[in-house]
Amino acid sequence: MESRPAEHVLLEEALGRPGRLISRDPFGAGVIAGFEVDDDGTTLTYFVDTSGEDVPEETGLVLRSGDALQARVWLHPADPRLPTLPVAAFGESAARLLERFGIAGTFESEIVAYRPGKRAVLRLRGEEAEHFLKIVPPGVTEHIASLHSALAKAGVPVPRIPRWAPQGCMLIEQAKGLAGPKAALSLAPDALLQAVDVVRLGLERAEITGAARPALGSRIDWYAARLAQVSPERAGLAMALRDAVHARRRDVTLPVVVHGDLHLGQLFFTDDVVTGLIDVDTAGVGDRDEDSAAFIGHARTSALLTEAAGRSEAALALHVLADVASERWLDGPHSRSLTAAHLIAHALSAIEQGAGDRADRMLDEASSLVHVAPKAASAG
């Protein structure tokens, strides 16, 4: 029987009522979990942060056990690490932000992408034009702008950043082309993956020296422990998978510039060419196989989610893409172990959202990649 994650309990302690888990992102030593909470006929979104990481300023409730910090709880969009987000999230104040960039007018603001504590993208619609704002933590804006510049010089099709402010706000052009998940339905898998490989070679040419986002495989102990905690009946399998991933991972001997979080949602296509690569905040020097693993894990997860939604044709296309990408990119124990780690992370998210059957399919694939017998491990 699956146990409730600690974030559920902490949310109830803070608000006095339960919530429905809608997202979970690893952060620091913990997670930032999002919940929908019913409140007098409306639905509010709260986030519970168990990372233990410092914030510039508190914007919500702080839960402590004695002197120890347990969690922060805030009401969206008051993200304590993205202080510009509450300003940009509302049309009138967002218009004042645009005025600082020399753009005047009245705008309606819409959050189109959000990773708590990390970044948000907002679409500002006006009568004559629309603009996109990217909100990031203060202090990293210049670094992200320099990443875009270096990648563009290497021929990588990243959106242009015409203006930015050190407070964590960037004016960013819209990516061109058809979004990756839709392109997967119209492009042959080999053609799509060949286009992705062209972009990956462009990444490798970029003059970037900073490290990419830490590889997910390096957090396999955390994912396995949490999987065992929230799903005790899968604890044996979680530990067996952890050990198998450790046994097959190797140190990166030839690091290259990678995206750091590569998947279909980051890509835009025109015909069989990638014409947009977004969210390159995570880019830097790292393990090329990590991008392969992230892409395959996300494609498989998207296929299973699409399948659950009853969209069988789209699900089949995504399953085939994941299969072809595996044949193309997984060339040894290391790349397979990293892919298994990504599948374990996605499986954990599915379990926390009550989708045990979907999680088991991911765990079965992870087991196959690292040669673990699922039934035997689960009984251990």
C-alpha cells in the first residue's frame, strides 16, 4: 500500500485542509511539490518546498520542528526564488515591466510555463502584439543571456533575448516552428532524431565552460529511497534498480556541452529541421548520454500519459519514437543506466499522483535496461 508523501502532511499542517498533487520537482535535498487546494468554490495552487535551500525573502508560511526548517509553503505566484513573478503575473504590473524595456501598452498576462524556484515564461498579449517574459532567480540573468549568445554563435536555434534586467526578468522572442510533441506526429522518427542530433552537434561546438545541470543519475539514491518510502511494496525493486544503476554508471571521460534537460517539449521543428531550442538555462559541460536519457525517458512517459488520455494514435507515435531513440542512442551499459534512472524518476512521479499501473510499466522498462528481474526484486 502506497504511503502519502511528507509534502501532503506538511500542506495540511500549514493550511488545515488537504490538496491534490499536481507537480513535483526535485530541488536541493528535497522537492518542491505543487497542490491544488479547494477554497470556498475556487481552486488555489500552493507549493510545498522541502529543499532546505535559502531564499532571498520569505513569501509564505515557514514550518519548523524546533529550530529545524521543515518546509516553506507559498501561494502561487508568490515564489520566493522568483520575486519578479508576482509582478509579471498580472497585466497592469506586467505592463510596467515592459515599459522598462521600451514597450508601451495594455497587456493581459498568462503563465505558459513554470518550474517552481527555477523559471517561468509568461505571454503578454496586447492589442497589437504579444511578448514573452522569462522570469528567473535574480543574479543568473546575465549568465542565461550569455548562454543564449554562445549557443546562437554556434548555430543552435535558440530564441533571441533583446533585453534583460538583473532582477530576474528577460524579454525573449518566441521560438519558431511546430512544437516537438506535435512534430512527433508528423515526422518520421529517424528524421526527427536526425534533426535533434544536428542540434546536439551544435551544442558541442558552443564555447561554454560552465557545468550543465547535475545529471539526474547522480540523484539515483534519493529517487530510490523516496520510491521505497511512498511505495513499500516496490522497495525491493527500488533498491535493486539503484544498485544496478550504480554498477553500470561510469565517470564521464569526454564531457561535452549538453542541453541538460533535453526533451520534445524543448524543441520546435519546421519540416525536418529544429528551428527552436528553449530552456537552455540548464546547458553546460556534461555527459552527452544524459541528454539521450532525458529525451527517451520523457518520450516514454509522454507516450504513457497520452495513452491514458485515450489518444491511441499519438501514444503509438511517441512509443515508436522512444523505441527508435533507444536503438539509436543507447550504445552501452552507461547510457542504459542513465535512461533507467530517468524512468525511475518518472515512475516515482506517477506513483505520487496515484498512477501505479503507469509507474510499473516505466519500472519494467528500467529493469530491462539494467537487467533486474522486477518480480524477484519486488519480493526481496
